Amino acid sequence: MAQDSPPTVHNQTLLLPCHECDLVCEVVPGEKGGWLQCPRCRHPLMRQAQSDQLTPALAFTSLILLGLSLLFPYIGFEKSGIERAMTVTDAAWELAVYHHPALAVIVIATIIVIPALYLLSICWVHLSLAAPRQLPGSLLLARWLPRMQPWMMADVFAIAALVSLVKIVAMAHIQLLSAFWTFSGYALLLLITVTRMNTISLWQRLLGNLQQPVAARSGLTARAQGLIGCQWCGQLQAMHHHHCQRCDSPLHGRHPLTLQRVWALLITAILCCFPAHLFPIMTTTSLGQNEPSTIIAGVMLFLRHGDWPIALIIFTASVLVPFGKIMALGWLCIASRRRDTLDMKNQMALYRITEWVGRWSMIDVFVVAIIVALFQMGNILTVTPGVGGVAFSAVVIFTMLAAHQFDPRLIWDQQQTLTRNTQPEHQP
């Protein structure tokens, strides 16, 4: 049965496991907003008390703006007396028309379907909290909320639209139509809603306060105490459990094949890099002449036109970030097996930046989707997607999966083992 937020939630001392370093931390939620952090690795554990009405209100408003964005045209242009306007869904539809259904599914899923499901889930879960009895499916939706977050890219699409405008403003007269503004508002509110989500506090409101194991102590890792922590609801429990005894989410210890899976995904991403950069990401056809364009060619085009800030954005998102992410994840896998003492502050900073920055590489794919949707003018000017776009999307997806598969606790385990082995040498 759903429970109202108990008055003891904000005063009760909680023992929460850190998902990144496995340290059991003692936290006391306060009345002011803000994140409580792990004292060892500075990973955010939970957000302190905040208004429970604002988050669903933001989610509902964002849904309304998304609906309006789908009803009206997004961007329009006029060239040689020919006018054309595109909608948000045209960005995916034209990709499917030109025999790239996989790319179309990626675009429509990341900017519309997954965000809409996320916002609806927030509204449903908070409606369940306000209802006399818990609504069906609220626990399942609460489990899926944090899993959907990395794959929502409405904000990346909004930035890609601005990059597209810079790219085509010299080719045609551009108009920003009503859906452009509503979609921008939707992307902004979605981003604010995601940053406000408090997973552990949400589970406390759904299922009541955490049950603290009698033998659990702060300052030690959960593994050293024979415990395992649920990364979704924060519950500590015996290590032999495979599912959380509180929220029924799968529990993940240090799986022996974690690094193998990460390496496999990274190798696959590297293989996809070759067609992504060698084959054209789009082809422009004007008066019967085809002009294929690769990612690097697009960057050089911006440089020739003097738009070096946009060229820098595209080069960073499409070249530096994917290759940098592959190298960073490779290093983290090696670091988890090194027998040298590492600066863990730098290792965690590298891991978090790698995990956060990966989805921004999709900006080039969204630029192609927008341009393809706009420039369908028959023999005068037509832009079609290329194989390079599909391969580049695969690079982004595989590197994101690799980042989510990597378990940073492996590095902490290795460093803790090294510290334990060297301690006797310093003892009198």
C-alpha cells in the first residue's frame, strides 16, 4: 500500500551503500535541498528533502509541451521560391523512407518515445503516492525510471537543431516555427525533471523507511561486511541475495565477466569507427550531381565558411569524444587490474565524465536527420542519409553500453587490496 512521506524520513540516520566505491555511508537527510555525497568518492547518494509536488508538475508540463511539439511544424525554409517545413517526427520518417529504419528508430526513441515513457512514469508513480492505495505497476515503473535516463536525448536534439541552422542558413531562408519553441521548452523541463529525481527518497515513500541490517556499520565497504547494496532503493542485505529484498531489483556484485563484456563492446565500437568515418554520413544531390559528405568533410566545410565554433563542436562530439571515451574506458579496465597505487580522485572523475559525455556524440546523427527532413526538393536539392550515420550511431550506443557495464568498484577493490598488502610494511 502506498504511504505518505513519513515524518521520520528526514530525520532518520540511514546507512547507504555507495554505488561507485561500495563504502557504507551514514547520512542524515536534512530539510534543505541538495545532494548528500559519499565521503570517499564524492558520488551523490541521495537528495535531501524537497517539494514532492514540483517534480510531477514539471513532468506533466513537459508532456504537454511534447504533445504540442508533435502537432505543429518545427523548422521551415524557403529556397528558389520553394517552401518546405518539417515536423519533429519527419526527422525520423525521412530516415526510414531512405532505407535506414534502424537509424529512424534510434532518433524517434531517444527524443520522443523514451522521454515520454519516463515522464508518464513519473506522473503515474506520484499519482500512486497520492492515492489511498498503491496503483498497479507503480513499483515496476519506479524500477525503470533510472534505467531510462541515459537514453533520453531531447536536449542533444535541440542543440543539433541549432547546429543545423548554422549549416543551412547560407543555403536558404530559415524560419523557426512554433514547435521549435515548444520542443526547446520540453527539452529544458525534461532536463530539470531528471536532475530533480530522487530515487532513494522515492522508494522510501513507496515502501517506507529502509530496514537497516543489525550488523551493518558505516566506514567499511558492504563487501567487507558480507553485504550488498541495492543501487536503486539503497537497501543493504546479505550478499547471497540475487534480487533486492525490498524493491526486487536485480543485485549486481562483482561479476567475473564484467571486464570481458566491456572489452567486447569497446572492440565492437572500434570496428564500427572505420565505416563511421570512411563512409559518407549524408549525400547531397543538386541538379543531378552527388556530393557525399563524411564527418571530417562536414567539419572542414564549417571551417571553410568561417564557422569554427560549430566546427569545433562537431569535431569534439563526433571525433574526440568517441575515441576519447574508448581510450578512457580501456584505461579504466586496465586500472582495475593494475598493481600500482592510483589517484582515485582522478580515476573517478575520468569515469564520471566518460559516462556523462557519451550521448552528446549523437549530435551529428541528429544534424543529419534534421537536414534530410528539410531538404527534399526533388532534382533541385535533395539530401539523403549515408551508411556512415548508421555506423556512427552504433559507435555511440556501444560506448554508452560499455560505460554502463563498467563497475568502478573494481578499481576501489584493487586499490584496497594493495593498501592492505602494504600496510604491514609500515607497521612497527
